[in-house]
Amino acid sequence: MAGLEDGREWAYRVDPYGFERPEDFDYASYEAFFSRYLVVLTRRAIKWSKLLKGKNSVQKSLKVKRYIRKGIPNEHRALIWMIVSGAQTNMEQNPGYYQRLLEGEKNDKLVEAIKTDMNRTFPDNVKFRRTADPCLQHTLYNVLVAYGHHNKAVGYCQGMNFIAGYLILITKNEEESFWLLDALIGRILPDYYSPAMLGLKTDQEVLGELVKMKVPAVAELMERHGVMWTLVVSRWFICLFIDILPVETVLRIWDCLFYEGSKIIFRVALTLIKQHQAFILEATNFPDICDKFKQITKGTFVTECHTFMQKIFTEPGSLSMATIDKLRETCREKVLSQG
């Protein structure tokens, strides 16, 4: 009986994705949320089953976009991500390519950099421990080494390990994870991970401009205290909210990211800032502002992923790709001129 109790307690301490829950995890409010969310999940699962009708394909449409915004059930998540991101098409058009990358000659420096980060990737996830069977570190290593040789301009940089790790947890498939990583780094997040990180720096500036437009009081506070946006939001962009927001919420954000592109990151960031505007404005100095930005990514607002996702499409107001492209143009010039 004790063994069963221990097992039950262990299952409770580790979430369905293998992440250990922190010491201060609020089980009571999470259970209250999840019992409500389960109803939503069940309803969505029925709708998705009707939509897919047992087929492994879906066409992009307003209906599919609406369905994705309301969340993809976990059993269909990998398939839908693959289709809507274009990863499925790329994989089918390049049979055997992934395997050839693994079997080809390796860049020692790249391999070394990846190996160094293996134990640093999700130390709080039981599936990535060396003692795990199977140990996902091996899969992660393969995906990152293959990608580094596929996209030599990027190679490998920190942050990619966490993104590839999440992809592996969801797809449970090495090759699919590789092609999804390619969709993210090659197309969805332009120039985030290249050595100069120009795209990343540009988009942080773009967020600053959007905050000026939509939450001017916060922009003014940041300026007054000389806080650069990169100090408070760089990990939001680099890790796509991994280890920033709860797992379930991150996955819901990624559902939309694969379909709608990088605009989603701005919607999430603006929602977090706008929703907590009064709280952020209480800050009176530089460290205080940095601390407030850590606080706004915790609590029930972000845990309740279904209502949070509804908020990201209403709270920031209209946000067209044309606006973002225009801002990217001017912000990129600014970043380049700063050298």
C-alpha cells in the first residue's frame, strides 16, 4: 500500500509532461482551474474529432484558425502543428534528409556546445534525466546536432535546447521535432537565433514601440528609469515563454504561433503588460521594475490558460501584421545603427 501511496504522490508532484512541480505549487487553485478546464478540453476534443473525421489532414481556414485559438487537444497537437507550420510538407518533400544529417560529418565545436547544454536543459523534468528510460537527452542531442548542420548560419545557440525539448515532449518524434524546429527558427521567428540576433533585438524594440502606443504609462516608466526592454522581456522571446508561463499556457500560445506566426508573441506580451499596468506602475526604481516583470508571469491569470488565450485576442486591441512589419523596418534600422 505504501508503494502505491508513494507512486500516487509522485504522480501528483510531476505534471503530465514530466515537469516536477515546485515546492510552493498551489495545488488547490490548480485543481479548481483544471476541473473547469477539463470540461473545455472534452468539448474541444469532440469538435476536433468531428473536424478531422479520422483523417490526418486539415486545410487552413477561418474555422480551423478559430478552433486552434480555442486550443488543440494534446492527441492532435503534433499533427496540427506539423500541418499548419508547413513542417509536414517539408518533411515529405525531403525523405531521408534528417537521417543523412545525423550520419554526415560533424562540426566538433557545434557538437561540444550542444553537449555542454544537455544537463542544463529542463533539470526539473524527469524525462530529461540521465536516469530516465528512455532518456530524452539523446533525442534532444540528435535534433540539435542535425539542425545545427542543416542551418549553418544559426548553428546552435542557447534557448534552442528548450524549444526543441518542448517539441520532443509533444511530438514524441525526433524527425518531426527537427522539422518543427526548422519551421520556427527558419520561418516563424526571423533571425532570432543567428549570431547577431538581429531579429530578436528588433522585435524587442518593436514591443517597446507597441507599448508606447497601447500602454503609454508603462513605456514612460521604463524610459524614466532607463530600463531597456531587453532586460525584462528577452527570455519571453528567446524561449517563447518556456519556463516563464505554465506549460499548458505555453502550449496554447504555441498552437497559435504555428498557425498565425510571430504576431502572437506580441499579443501575449502586450496582454501581460496591459493587464498588470497598475501593478507595474507601482515600481519606483530600476530593480523594482525588473521584479514586477517577473511577478506578472505568475498567478491565476496566466494559469487559467483558456481565459488567458481569449484575453490575448481582445486586450491588446487590433494588431495587424502591416503595423508590425512597418515597426520592424524602423526598429531594425535603429538596431543596426547602434551596431
